[in-house]
Amino acid sequence: MLTRLRSIVQEVNQEPDLSVALNNLVCHVKDAMNTECCSVYLANYETRHLILRATDGLSPDSIGRVNIGFSEGLIGYVGQREEPINIPSAQTHPRFKQYPEVKEEKYNAFLGVPIIHQRRVLGVIAVQQKVSRVFDENEEAFVVTLAVQLASVLAHAETRSLLQLEAAQKKAFGTQQIRCVPGSPGIAIGFAYVAHPVADFNSVSLRKVYDCEAQIRRFYQAVVQTRKEFKDMALKLVDQLPDDALGIFDVYQQMLGSASLGVDVEEQVRKGWCAISALKIVIEKLVGQFEAMNDEYIRERSTDIKDLGHRVLSHLLQNEVSLKQMPDKAILFAEEVTASMLAEIPRVQLQGVVSVKGSNNSHAAIMARAMGVPAVMGLDDIPLLQLEGEKIIVDGYTGYLLIAPPKDVTDEYQALVDEERELEKELLQQDHLPGVTIDGVSVSLMLNAGLGTSYEFVQSSANDGIGLYRTEYLFMIKQTFPSEQEQLELYREVLSKRKDQPVVMRTLDIGGDKALPYFPINEENPFLGWRGIRLTLDHPEIFLVQIRAMIGANIGLDNLHIMLPMVCAVDEVDESIRLINQAYFEIRDETPEYEVKKPRIGIMIEVPSMIYLIDDLVGKIDFCSVGSNDLTQYLLAVDRNNARVSSLYDYFHPAVLRALKEIIDKTGRCEIPTSICGELAGDPGGAILLFAMGYRQLSMNANNLAKIKWVIRQLTLAECETLLKSCLEASNCATVRAAINAFMEAKGLAGLIRAGR
Ligand code: PEP
Ligand code: MG
């Protein structure tokens, strides 16, 4: 049954035309369950109706014609109750409503199961039978499992259908909106540019084209490249592998011959499929056939076929990349957006960012915010490759992605973009002024840097130093750990840029969602695992080299502050201080000609345990800085990188706010200077609350500095304290957000947290 289920879902997933997919689905389900009728209804939230989209058993003429109100009939009832309804006689049920056009009088047994994606009912799948009976446990389990698996496929089914259409037809189809996770605020309008697509058939959705001969040429070009690749590989391995193992390359070469793979692919291309789709169809069919064999040896050969297919696919994709032009207004799409992808696109062309993986506080989102580029994150099951060149609107405030929007919608969004530009200009005019409230309270506004975006220093005109310099970037772009000298040169450049101001350099914080290509860490729970100070204390050779580079770079400048990430216990602080002292004495002894100063040492408060150990840090550290990104993640037990739980990740959660207040009160009593460098400090509402709590050093990305300074300059401490009081008393995030929004509207600051002025 499981195999049957999997193949039904896979078929729906692969079929680009939604109507065909649903038609196949109802037939297969009816067959598999040996019943007499299966139908699928999909929800239309604009009209609040469930529409019959496919049936095998009801009158085919009623497809698309039967509209059932959300609160009508048994189908509406299933949607309303959000649970299966399994009854022996539909017609005697009090919620039964007759729709004469479907001709269902003959059926009695009824099993309706809702199809739900992210708490939203997408539709209902119903099976019916003449005989009056309750569907048994296994039958119900089958339909429930099917509905759960179909949900994510159907969530984007309309989008897939839209992407099949020619430009003229798209207009009639209407805009497709996809709900994602807001990653970076702002509105962007542009054209999709898909970066480094992964050579994986799962990310390929079938697409029809009209240039059949060109597609065949493309396929054979990729075959020639793959043949050469195998030849080179075989030559390289000739001394290392026995002859029989090398034989696999001959088998691959034969399979690539036009008489085998070529014939089948050509046949599919002539049916209208593009080369990539044709290859997918052929390879998946072959893999399916091999996997179904009884002979184990032959079954295992399916792995070779997949491998072969992926290699040809990767050449097809690479050739496509080298042919494609970067749009003037590019919206970057990628499985997982990386710093180097962002760096590849000139800033003037990069309008927006869409990352399939990740969530609101993943490092990709933090990078986009630092660059001031609107971004959305966490779209599952989107046919990335098919989006290439499509017109796109990214709404980074609400997290919506609009695909192929019509002109009137684009015009509306363009008006919002223009208003935002105006506001930005106004903010920048005040950027040189100090961060002081109307009633004269000063706030130090510092810069978060180190994400590798070259203009992070250029853009930030007036600030009070660097509150967080993330050192991971250099480690991430290299093929090996960077040398001490390499690190020293970079750190000296950074320290020199802020010569007379404090610069807080954080020691290496890899692990979690930041991986090094040459030091892979495979863990079940990376955010709870080997990360930050835990990893570097286990590898003192890496830690010491970095500290030596920092201390060396600080000679003659003396503005270095060293900060330790991910600290969860006092022992870690003691051990780190011991190593920092060791490095300090080494450098001092090695360079007697210079006066080497000891750096100030601090920790990040981002693991909740440290809130309860603040007293124990007195006399050990010189400062601390709150990492609200991780503090939120660890306090709420919500992975900051997981889009599924993104609605739970909220730094306006009352527990987070109360923890932040406790931290500043405790560190104040202990006289430990404390700043905050998480994203909350760069959020206008967050900055107001933090200021009211007593934080006087806020560190944020270059892009938020002008905004936050502007906010601070409009306010008095007393009014911020009143807002804070109501937020600290709130028992949920929504109440906090509502209070902040009302405050921002009343102060004329709402343009900073939503589209428009
Ligand atoms: C934080 O956790 O708040 C922080 C500033 O560090 P990062 O986002 O790099 O983990
Ligand atoms: Mg952190």
C-alpha cells in the first residue's frame, strides 16, 4: 500500500497540468481502494467555496461547476471540522446537501478527508461507495496519509500550472501569491534569476517548449560532455581500481549511446518536453523499472542510472547557466542563499532575494537585511528552475511572493517602492546627527559587520564603533582554515577603519547554520551541538591562531574587544580567558619592540543559562553583548533556520522581552557594560523597547542605522517606558505587536515597519 501511495503522490507531483494530475489521482485512489467514487474539491478563499476539480464516479460534467460554500454540505463540513468524516450513509446525515448536478444519489458510504497545509484547508478528498458501510481503519488511514502528503504538492499546484502557460494565457490566470517567511523588509520588483541550481531531478518540474530541435542539440551536447567526464575519470582511476570495477565506465558509455538513452530522450522531446524534462522522465522511468526487479544485482543498478542521469543533468544545467543573462533587475532565487551568491550580483542589479531554505533569522536573511535587500525565505516544493526569468514581486514585510503579477498589481507595488525611496532619502539626511532622544538621552548606535558585504562600512556614515564583527566570513570563503597572517591582515584593516572607536570582534562561531566546506560537521541537532566556543575550545589550535591574529592586529590601535559566542557555562569563560592570556603573552614576548595591550574580553549572552550566571562573571569579563537571535531560539526552543516553525520564532514573545529586561537589570547591578547585537536592536519596535529597558548600546547592520537613529530622535524616554510596561505585561506576541504598531502609527513611524509611508 505504501508503494502505491508513494507512486500516486509522485505522479501528481510530476504532472505539470493540475487538472490532469488530479484526474489521475482520483482514478488511482478509486482503484487502489477498490471503491466506486473518488473526488477532489479545492478551496477558493476569495469566493469561500470548495470547487469540484476532479472526479471518478460523479458526473464529469459537474467538474468546475459545483461550488460548495465553506459552511455547506458534507464537503464543507469536512473542511470546517478539519478532520475526517467517515459515515455509512451520507444522505441521512444532517449536513448532507443535495447538488443534483453531481448525480450522487446512488452512493451511501462517505469518507471525506481535509487536505491541510500550514493550518490552511486547501481542499477535501472524498471517497464514496454504493453499499452502506463505514470505511475500515486501513482505508481511512490510506486517505489521511495521502491527503497529508498531497498537501505540500497541492500548495503550489496552481503556481506550477501558471508556469506552464504562455505570456498571454498568464494574464487570464491571475497573480499567484505564495506565502513564505518574511526575511528582510521592503518591496522588490524584478525578474527571477536562479543561482546554481542543484543537479537533482526532484527540483525539476516538467516543462513544455516549442524549440524541439534546439532541445535535442542541447541534450547531445550534454551527453558529449558527460562522455568526456567519464573518460577523464576512468583515466585518473586506472591505477587505483581493478579492471572489473573500471568496467562500470564502459557500461555508462554504452548507456549514453544514442541507441539507448538518446532514443528515449529524443522521443520525449518530440512530445514537446524540454531537454531537462525529457531526461527526467526517461531516467525516473528507468530507475522505477530497475527498482521493481526481483534480482538484487539489477535492482542495485538503479543507483548507477540515477548517477548517470544526474551527471547529464548537471551539464544541461551548467550550459543553461552559461547561456543565461542576468536581468537588470534581478530577484535572486536559490536553494540556500550564500554570501558568495549575493556578492556575485552587482548591487545595482540585485533587487530582492528568495531562499528556498531558511527562515526569518537564518544567516541568509541577516545578510539580506544587512544589504537592505527585501527577502523572503522558506518556500517548500517550488519548481525553482521553472521560475527563471519570471516577473516577481517580493514583499519582505508580509512574506508574500507574487509570481507573474499583472500590470495593475505591479503599478500598486511600484507606488509603494517609490514612497519607500522617499522615506529613505529623508532618513539619510539626518544620518550625521547623534542618536539622542528629544529629552536628551543618548544611545550609542554601533555597527554589526563581517558578513562579507563590501559596502557595510561605506554605507554606515555615523556610528559609535563596531558592536559585533562576525569573523566567520573569511573562514567560509576559503578552502582551508586561514593562516594567522591572513587573519591578522583582515582584522587590522577592520580595527583601523574604526581607529578611535571600540571594535568588538567575535571569535569563530561556526556550526549551526554556518558550515565550513573543509570542515563538515554532521549532526542531528546542529544548533544544539558543536558550535561557537564549544568547537573552538575543543580545537585550541584554531582558537589560539585566531586570538593571536587579533592581538597582533591590535598593536598600536588598542581598540580591540574580544567576544566569545555561544557560552553556556562559566568554565568556558575561564578556559577561554586562559587561552587568550596565553596568546597575549606569546605575542608580547615575540614582539618586544612594541607595546602589546591586553584586549578587553566579553561574552555573548545568547544561551539562557547565562542569565542566571551573570553574578558569577563579575571580575572575569569586561563587557557582554546580548545575542537576541540565538537567545530567542534557545528560550523558545524554536530552530531559527526552520521555516515550519517560523511563526513561533518571535523576539517579541513576552518571555524573550522579560528575559532581556532581566539581563540589563542584572548586568547593571553587577556593573558589567552591556550592549545588544541581535537583529532585535535594528528593528524599530525592538529598539524602542530595548531603549526603555535600559539598553544604551544598540548594535545593528549598516542598513538599519539611519532608521533607528531617526526613531530615537523622535521619542522621549517616558513614552517608551509606558509602551514597554504594557508589552512586559502582555501574555502573547500578538498583543505586544499590536501595542508596538499602535505606538508607531501614533508617532508617524509606521512607514518603517510596513510598506508605504
Ligand atoms: C545573535 O545570536 O543574536 C547574534 C548576533 O549572533 P548570530 O546571529 O551570528 O548567531
Ligand atoms: Mg548568535
